[in-house]
Amino acid sequence: MTNKTIVKFGFVVLSLLLSGCVPPNIIDEVSLMHNIGFDREKKLLKGIVVYPDYQQGNASSLISAVATNPSSLREELGYKSQHKVEMGQLRVIIFGNKLSTHGLAQILDTICKDPQVGFVRIVISNDSPSTILKKTLNERPLYLMNLIDQSMKNEGIPESNIHTTYDQYFGSGIDMSFPLIKVDSSKKVKVDGVGIFKEDKLKYKISTKDALLLKLMTDRNKVGVYNLKISKNGRSSYIGVKSLYGKHKINIINENKGEKVKIKLVLNVELGGLPEWLSVENKNDFKIIKNELEKSISSDAETLLKNFQANTVDPIGLGRIHKISHTKWSENDFYKNIYPKMTFDVSTNIIIRHAGVGK
């Protein structure tokens, strides 16, 4: 027997031995969950799962169950599935409004520590998770994940996934935030803002407009559209301003009356839908657009920060920034005694890169 033959024979034997050691999970015999929803139903935990049924082509199936805790719920879902339920392909987790306001601690503790759960998008729903998931049954399996990814990449929704959730939930000096989704008037699922938590409970909701402002003050990706009302010589119009890229810087400084949060935004933008009576080639018009945009974004951002403060939520992570320069920092002391007295100053520098004229 030649050396090559011995090597080939060895590989065959090794492959047979390894195949006997690994439990076979044939795709047609496993229920691979792509989307799962959780809500509260009569003091019980309700789970709703969507997974592709490969025996029925690309069709998806939905099963639901209730239980007292996440472990029992997974078992109950397994009883209703014709195959073993696996979480390795889980892509989206939806928390219903009832559960979100009651508290997510029980679920988050389980999800964040489950080694089977990989990169997952987490959202909260104004509608019941069942309503949302039923709308996805006739769509491709990754439709919901792609919808959420698109809103974060291009539509001004702040980044949120299992890793940011783990950091915000178990860390200190910052509060969790998740995208909000709902079924709109045309019966389509859409992203509709952001929900912000205090500890594990939903405390405050913001619109898509405010979500963009939050993104501009926190994320590296600053793509999104801001609508600006602009006036000149008795005429007014809304123009679309697309933020392309930029940067932000946050400092907390001591003043005589307390501590001030100073945020600097530098945004490179594209103007769209300019009315015929405005032209960026006209120096006066260019100055009007630039000044009005800078003033409007700064004012709206300061208002949003005050709303966060009034509702005792901190999705910006001001507590973390304050903690860096205070060795005896206490989360309880910061949010009880320091955060409520902070003042805010946002300055915006707009760089116009492109401009278009509307019809």
C-alpha cells in the first residue's frame, strides 16, 4: 500500500468516526426559527415563532405557546412543532408592548446567555407580536431582518442588536433602546421610531424624526433624512436634507450653576427637493439654508435631550461620559442628583455636498 493510499484511507476512517460523534441535524428535521415574538398574556409569558417549512417549499409556519418562564416556554413550543426547535438561525426578536412595560429581565437574562443565539436584531412592537409575525408569513424568511437592517443603514434608526443590548443592559451609565415597529394603514410592517428603557422596563417612545437626532449624537453611521421648513420673501417649503456622513463629540463641563453637556455635530449633507425660488448657487440662499439647518438641528436636538432628562432616560450614555472623570462615580447618585440638573448646548456645522432641485 502506497503512502497516498494510506493517507486517503486515513481520511475516510476519520470522517466516518467524526460523523458518528456529531448529532445529525438534517435541515428537513429541524425547525430553524428566524423570528420570535414575546409578550405577556394573563401573567404568563407568550411566545410566537415563525420558521420556514422546507417540506412545503419556502412557506413559513407559525406556532405559539404560553408558560411561566422562558425555559418552559421553549419546551411548550417544542411540543407544538413537528421537528426539534433550534435557535441557531434566529434573526429577529420582537417584544410586545405589554411585556416591555412590565419588564424584560427574565427574557434578556436567558437570551444574552444562550450560546446558540448569534447576531440578532431586537425590536419592540406597538401591535402584538402575533400581528406583526402574521404579516411576514408570505414574505421571504429574512424579510423582517432586512427591513430593520435597511432602517438602520439608510433611514436614521440607531444601531441596535444583541451585542449593544448586552452592553447597555448589563453595563452602567446608559439606557437600552430598541427600534419600534408597527403595522401601518396599508397593512405593511414599518419601523416607527425608537423605544427607550429604564433598566428593563419601557419608559419613553420617540418618533423617527427624533430617532435620527439620537443617531446623529451616538452612532458612527449618520445616514438619514431630516425635513427642514425654510422660508424666504413670504414663501415657505419643506426640503429633504440627507445626512451622508459626519462626526459628533460630547463633553461635560462644570459651570457655576451645574454641569453642561456640550455636543458638537459636523454633518455632510445632500439637499433634495429644493423649490425653484431657492438656489445654492446664490450666496444669500446658500447662507440661509445652511444657517436655518444648523439652527433647526441644534434646537431639535436640545429639545430631545431635555425630553430624555424629563423622562429620566439616558440613551445617549451621558452617565458613562460623566463616569470617566469621576473616580467615585455612582449610577444612582448620577441619575438622582446630577442628571436632572444638567443643561444642554448642541452646536451643528453643516457642510453641503450636493443639492438637487425639486419639480
